[in-house]
Amino acid sequence: MALAACGVDGEPQQPAPDGGTSSVPVTGSATVGMSVGSSGTRGYGAVGLSNGPVSLIVGF
């Protein structure tokens, strides 16, 4: 953290003019469904967030 703050790893980043809020969009998704098979009915779903190359998806 100290190295990143002093600019050793590159040019220091200046705070955004709007008080530090980033303009990187975060997108969300949700999926819900139901399947019927020989063993009965089953519900399923997933929710996720994506920010550039990073995604978090949780299924149930």
C-alpha cells in the first residue's frame, strides 16, 4: 500500500473530480427457473455482478 501511494509502481492516481466516485459501470444479472424431471420439481437460480474482467456469481 505504501509503495502504491508514493508512485513507485507508476504514475500516482489523482482523485476523481466528483469526490472519488468511479465511473466504471457495474452490471448485474439474475436468473430464476424451474425444472421438472422424474425425481420431481426443482427450482434454481443465480445472481451475479460484473465489473470489467471481474465477475461474482452465486447460484442456488
